[in-house]
Amino acid sequence: MRQSKFFTKTRKEVSADEVSRNAELLIRAGFVHKEMAGVYSYLPLGLRVLRKIENIIREEMDNVGGQEVLLSSFQPKENWEKTGRWESMDDLYKVVDSSGREVALGPTHEEIVVPILKNYVSSHKDFPSNPPLSIYQIQNKFRMELRAKSGMLRGREFLMKDMYSFHTSKKDFEEFYTKMQGVYKTIFSRVGIGHLTYMTFASGGTFSKYSHEFQTISSVGEDTIYVDEASNLALNKEVLNDEVLSQLNLKKEKLVEQKSIEVGNIFDLKTKYSKPFDLSFTDSEGEKHIVLMGCYGIGLSRLLGTVVEVLSDDKGIIWPESIAPYAIHLLLLGEDENVKKEAEKIYETLKKSGIEVLFDDRGGVTAGEKFADSDLFGIPLRVVVSVRSIKEGGVEIKKRNEEKGKVVSLDDLLKICSKNSTN
Amino acid sequence: MRQSKFFTKTRKEVSADEVSRNAELLIRAGFVHKEMAGVYSYLPLGLRVLRKIENIIREEMDNVGGQEVLLSSFQPKENWEKTGRWESMDDLYKVVDSSGREVALGPTHEEIVVPILKNYVSSHKDFPSNPPLSIYQIQNKFRMELRAKSGMLRGREFLMKDMYSFHTSKKDFEEFYTKMQGVYKTIFSRVGIGHLTYMTFASGGTFSKYSHEFQTISSVGEDTIYVDEASNLALNKEVLNDEVLSQLNLKKEKLVEQKSIEVGNIFDLKTKYSKPFDLSFTDSEGEKHIVLMGCYGIGLSRLLGTVVEVLSDDKGIIWPESIAPYAIHLLLLGEDENVKKEAEKIYETLKKSGIEVLFDDRGGVTAGEKFADSDLFGIPLRVVVSVRSIKEGGVEIKKRNEEKGKVVSLDDLLKICSKNSTN
């Protein structure tokens, strides 16, 4: 893509009401646009990152046999009354049409997915095992957050992956739940924050002992967790008590208090949502049981914001290669015609090699401005074409997270790129 | 994909309140689930079709230089007040939060995209030409339809592609608008309804002479159009008068009245939405002008429903190859162990060849039921493995839109598939 064709530009400043670091950087870089507190639109660069996160998550969900759906945002009030959440959920948006009819604007989809499945299952034979039945979507959610001040970390409208699993036995559920713990670790590693993210024991609400959160260490996090480095586990503050410590065989004095962002959670739902809808099956003896459920959430918008919070420096964002909007930021410096021709040639060569490249081909922009924009964008590899680089035998390459660049030939650049893309 | 793992099943009947043919077939086949009138969830098979339609449209938008974004559903009331549509648009959903603050739930995005662009453009130099600046998204829309009775054809919640183009001259706009007419024809051809779809002159509202609709002939359509076969054009009833006929050089007696479904429309917006936000530019002489705009919509949910309406028979859906959920429906008949092994082998071979195949590997289901399900699903090529087909030298293949099948070898099947996929 040619930067000269982009409709977005970088900005020096954002409006004073934007106090979060992640949104500030994303807005300045032209990745997102703020519509109101907690509501952001994705502009082309931001959407590219979002799609890459989405594809990583989709791959991992498909790997465990997840069946992808796309459920509606509008949800019948009756369903929410059945589970009691029409009244009990404070952050539920209720939409009224001109005939006075009310519907829920979905913050989550238990009330939709359970009635759907009820159409299709009645016997234990309807439940595949290995892998068990799981249904997921990557879809827009709405939650009434009156004080949304954390940029992409807490939205009134946000993109989420929600998966629901269905089981005919506790054993089947537990095996899948354990597998999903590993899948979640893989996802957070793949998007580049695995080293900062801990599986964290948290409250299981009124019906389960624990739920598990995935918490990423960050000074701006709203959660407080206690990390045990040796076991790579953590406890949410809400479950930090002697009973839990002894159950998990953790020593209080070894725990380190940290602020953190909850980037995912998984939950043993037991029969909490299957029971109100009588989602049940008959076993091989003809006896009826209520289906057991688990749910598994990841907020994609929040995950994107978290990566920006924890992987950035004074100059801008530092995207991991796996979710960077482009692999290479190619910068043409100066107005020399030969250099322009060379840069065009390199751009075409990279594109033909299937490498995702953003080409800063803008005229009338200083080298300093181009470097500053490039640092703000945070594309992993910067490739500069200038009179000097050509004189020295090629292009100057510099990784976003390194201080110094070096000059390499175009052939070497292609080798480096193909090596990166097969990693 | 193995059909035995699917959580959906086909159904013989749908609830009596579903009166539309498209929704009836899609629900019976397990492609969608109805949440309420005008609101449908996409189940795995339906989502596969939707994604294919989405990808065709995305390719065509990218081809004309469209820059993809993902704009928010929640939209500031202030923006809608600026254009006057907060009051004037009857089908706008307004959402109130517990603090009393109102927001719009987006039925369209002029009120969002114009203020975004205003951040980035001020001079004629900010507008690329050839291709001109255009921004699009494929995103969920909400519209208050109190009487939604046409299945996927008229939704309260629906997926839409909306593109907006921006121009510094009438000539630039007109060239792009004409190009988009061709792009739309290409899209409707690619999804398989080109032969039934006419570019139709329609009212341009209060500020433009005409808009152009793309209307697909169907007896269930809500629109009435007058088709001129010779020129491949049509007129919407609303503009059928002597003045228009003479302008377009059409003869009334040659026009054929048809019922039709509006599957897309393109619109000359002039300065209707740029003016309220003062989206302007200075020309090379430093003089200020308001930006000219066009908009270009396609409802994806409606398009999917239209394909089902016009391409189906008594037995079920007949998907065009380009948007079919799978290319091949492989049916294993009977419980013979050798046949099972052979079918498994064929399934693996097809998958390895990169062919999208749905494998009906279910046990305990009669051949008649499998054939009926296959006809309902509408996958373009049915491939049957049975004792008989193996005895006769391979598999029995039959296209969904043909009456009779024939037996071919596995090698020949692979040749047919690879030929289809390169078409």
C-alpha cells in the first residue's frame, strides 16, 4: 500500500478528553477514531491489526473443533427474562422501538446460543466427543459503561470472541476446559504478550469455585493480581485468602502484587444457562439430564489496546510481527529521481514476493517526519531507500525495537523477509 | 467438514410465523436461526455463504482502491442533529443509557465517515485521483422495521457493505460513479444473479436527478420496475413518466413490468452530507469548496436471501459455485465397512487437494434422508459413495441443478474439481 493514497495522517496531539495511552497512540497514528467515550471506529491500519488478531483467534478456535457462527445483536427480551438477567444485569442496553417493544442489545450470548442449540439436541448421541461440541463467534458487543476512560480497554461497543462449550459429563467438560487453558496461553503468546500474561484464579461467582482470568501485567490495569513466578500462576485479589492459598499450594510471601488488564476469561457455567431453557439430553438409559456448559471470552478490541499499552515506547507503538499492520515500512527519502526509481522497484519486488509492505512514497515530507511517523506506526522492520543507502550498496534496515540500522542489499532484504515469514 | 460433527440438523418444518420462502429454506437447512422478525443469526453453513459473498464484494471494492474501515454502531446524536436526520429518519433506533444520554444505532454511516475524513483533508492535494478517495466497510446495520415479513430480505439488523466516495470535481465523481455501475454488475454476476439483475433508474431524492438501483427480478420483490430488455436497463415505477422516458430514449410500449428485489443502490450525494459538517478543500487558487460525495450500498443479508429466493426449487436451495458453503457434498451410503473406508479415503484426498468438501459420514441415516438433506443444502456437486458406485468403478456425481448423475473414477472427480476451481 502506498502511504500517499491513505486518507489518514498521523497527528501530533489528540483531544484533551482522551487520557489513555493506548487510545492516544492509536488515534495519533490514525489506527482508530474516537466517536465518543468507549466507542471507537477502526481506520485502515487499525482494521489490519484487528483482522490479524481475529485470524489468530479463529485458527485456535477451529483447532479445538469450534464451530463458527454469527449471532444477532438484537436479542429477545423473553430470553433475558428467563435467565433473570433482564433485571439483574446493570450494564445491559435495552432498545425500544416505536411500537414500544423492547429488545436487548447483546453484551454476551448465552441467552441466544442455548435456545438455538435446544433445536438440535435431545439425546446424548447428539453430542460429539473428542472434540466436544463448541460454538463460537467473533462479534460486536454492547455494554453500558458510564465511565469509559481507558481507551480500547473498556468499551461501550467492542469486538469479542465468545465461545460456548456443551457437555454431557463433568469429565468431558473438565478435559475441554483444561485444553482451553492451554489454547488461551497459545493465543496470548501468538499476539506477543505471552511473557506478561498469567492465568489467574478468580471468583467463580455464586455457582462455581473458580473462574480463570488471563491477566496481562500493566500499570494501567484495573485489576490487582498476586503472581507466583515459580508456578506461572496468579490469584485475583478477590480470592486471596488462606483457604485458597492452601488449596492451590501457594505461599503468600512468594506472591508479588501487580496491576493487570484482564485480556480473557474462561468460566465453568455448570447448568446456570442451560437450566432456564431446559437444554437437556437423555442418556443411554433414557434418563434426562441438564447439559453442562463452559464459556470462553476474549475481547479483541481490549487485546489490541493492551498490546499498545504494554508494547510501546516514547516514540510510538511496537507491534509484534504476528499482528503488525504490515511487515515492512519502506521509506523513500529525498526527491532524487534515481532514488525514487529504486524505491519503486524495491516496492514492486517486495509486493511480488508476497511481503506486506507499506510504502511511504510521499513527496514534500522531510526525512525526520517520515522517521517519526514510522516510529509511531510501529511496523516491525523499517527499510530506508536514500541517496546514501544506495551509495552504500542497498537499503538501510532497522527493526522498530532496535536503536541502530544497517545497510543490506535487496537480495539480503528478501532473504530476511522470507526467513521472518516462515518463523 | 464431517456432517456428523455439525451441531445443526435439517428440519422438515419451520414455525408458522415464517412466511418467506428464503427464510423457510435457510432455517430448514440449518443455515440461519430466527431470533425475532427481521433478526437472524448465522449458523455455520450460513456463515460460510455470507463470508464468500463478503469476500467477493471486498475484492471488488479493493480493486477500485476502496480503503476498508470498520465504523462504530453507536453514533453521536450531535452528528445526526447536524444533518437533520435525528428527527427526520423514522426508522432510526435511538438508544438511551442510564444517565439519560442518547445515541443513534447506525442504519448508515454518512454521519460518522464525514467527520472522520474532516480530520484528514483540507486541501485539494489531500484528495488522490485515479482512483479517487473511497472508504468502505462491511458492517452490521440497524433499522426500525416494524413489519419485517420477508425473511432475510428486510431486516431490523442486517449486514451491509457501504462505500462512500469523495471528490473535488464533478468530473471526478462522475467517472467513479460510472465505474461503480460496472463494479456492481460484476458483483451481482459473480454471486450468480447477474442474469436476473437490472440497473434501474430511480428517484434521486430532493437533490439529485436519479439514483441507480440494482433490481433482481423476483415475484416476492417489493419493488415494481419496468425492464427494457434491449438496453438491459430498467426504470423504477416512481420515475416512470414521459419526461424520463424521453430523456433515457426508452419507449413505454417496450417496457415489461416486473416485481423485483433491490439488491444494491448507488447514489449521487452531491454536498448533502459534506455541507453540514463543512467537509471542504481549498483548490490550487486557495478558494474553498465543499467536497462532493457518492455512496454505494449492498445489503449482504438481503443478497443472500435473494439468491435463495431466485435460485431454489421444490427440494431446496441451488447455490452458485461462487458462494456455495462447500464445493462438494460427499455422501456415504450404507453401513458396509469397505464402502466406509473408500469414502474416508476420498474425503481425505479431496481435502488434501484443497477442495471444500462436506462429508455426510452419518451412520443410521437412510439414503433417502441423505439425498433430501443434500438437495435442501444445495451444494453444487453431490458425490455418492455406495456399494453400487464402487462396483461401477468409482463415485456417482450429480450436479444440484441436473436430474441425472453418472459414475466417474476418483481421478476424474479430482480433474472435474480442479477444473471448476480454476474457472
